[in-house]
Amino acid sequence: MTTESHTTHDALEDPRNADIGIYVNGDILHRDNAKVSVYDSGFLLGDGMWEGLRLYDGVWAFFEDHMDRFFNSCKSVSLDVGMDAQGVFEALEATRAANKMHADVHCRLMLTRGVKVKPFQHPSLSRSGPTFVIIMEHSKPVDRLQSAGIRLATVPQVRGLPMSQDAKYNSHSKLNCVIACLQAEQAGADEALMLDPHGFVNTTNACNFFIVRRGEVWTSTGDYCMNGVTRQKVIDVCRADGIPVFEKNFSLYEAYGAEEAFLTGTFGAQTPVAEIDGKPIGDGARPVTARIRDLYTGLVAEYVAEKRAAPR
């Protein structure tokens, strides 16, 4: 007997996604016609950066934070975006308008070094400018994850030394995380819990990871994980509301004995963890996670109201 597998990106089926328009280098094309070259550096090498954004009531939540991360990542690998943050915003809005989207939308914004003249590694072979793609889908997280939770398995794949591939890069090269995901799936879990190079609990293959012990919220030091926007917002709302929160080293020992655990990410916001390596987390009650989820929902609503009230 096998247990149905879930991911933190499980979404309700929406037939409208069959006819979405996708932004490709300034043009908005039907998804069936939205293509990039097989010589594109993203396809050949995973040479590119991406961002995930979520649309709430016509507003891209925490847009400035996402752009800070995106432009920092691109600058760090000498990848010319070809526009400023306002230009990215205008491209997002054009794509949103073409798809008549307003809420419950997830966006994947992708930039690669562009088409190469030969299928080899050197960046100088990309000579025609970057490839910029925006995919937006009607995407609402399934409700069952909030009650059932995600099952994690600790995997041997480690994430991630800054001098090999810094986990702070939201890069197209995700093989490290894909391997971890495969290892978790083969262990019968939904997603992978990855350790840092020193053996401390770090992150999952797709999201940032938190535990709750004796009313305190713990997450990794941040040295070896994606600098998640939602991760930081959770830390911020905890501090503002008086919930003790710590970025620190902790081992599987502490994780197994936690009363609660949850994941953070732009798509699912906060997703509870049901078990780690077959060991149930807590007794199924998740009062701190629920409180944080309410605080985060309030923070999003506050941000949306502020943006909608601002002059356009």
C-alpha cells in the first residue's frame, strides 16, 4: 500500500491555465507557442535566475523584496537584466492584463543569459542579449495541506557551500535540489529535508524550514539556505508580535522533538509538516503555526491595501 504524495506546490486544477499568455522577450504568446531556442543558455546550462511572485487582489506581494533578490543575484553573476525594476513591473502588469488575472495567481519570472552561438559553456558565447520569460498561472494551494501536512525525509544531498553554488542564488541550475527531491521520494516522503555542510538542519528542496519548541520559533542561521522573502516576513511578524524567533544551528534531534514544524514559500505561504523520517511532529495541534499564518495573512493584506491606496 502506497501513500499519496504531495508537494508544497500542489494547486487546484484550473482549466483557464490551458489558454494562458506567456511573456517572451516583450511578446505575449499563447502557451502552445511560447518557446525558447535549444541554444538558450538556460536550456543548455541552467545559466539564469528566476523569481516566484504571488498576486493578491491585483497586487504583487512584496515586489520590492523580490526585485532586491533578483537584481542582486543577476548582478552577482554578471547577468544584465536589460531593464530596471520598473520595467520588470510593467512586463508583469502587461502579462497580467493580457490574462485578465487579479488574484490567486502565481508567477514565475525567468531570465537567462540568452541564446548562444555554440552549445558550450563560456558566457561570452551568449551574444544576442538575455531571454526574459514570465509564466503566470491561476494557482490556488489545495486546502488539504493545511490539515494533513507535508512528510519530509532527511536526505544525503547537502545544501550548500557558498564557494560551490551559493544557495542564495535562485538559479535555473536546480539539480542539487532535484536530486534531494528524488531521494525523498524514493524514501516515501513528499519532500526532502536537507542539512547544511556541518550537519545542521537547513532547508527543504523547495522551501525554508522552521520548527517550534516550547513556544520558540527556530530556523537555520541563513548561511546555507535561500534568502526567502516569505522566510524573512515570518521572522519579521514573529518579532513584531512578541513570538521568540531564533536563526540558529540545530540538529535533527531538536527537529524530531519539535511541537510543530512548517515550511515557508511564496506559493504556499506556511505549510505544516506532519512528520520527519516517519516520526510524527507534535500531537497534530499547531497553534503557533496558525498564529503565524494569521499574522502573515495580515501583513499581506496591509501591503496590498497600502499599494492599492498609493497613487498610480
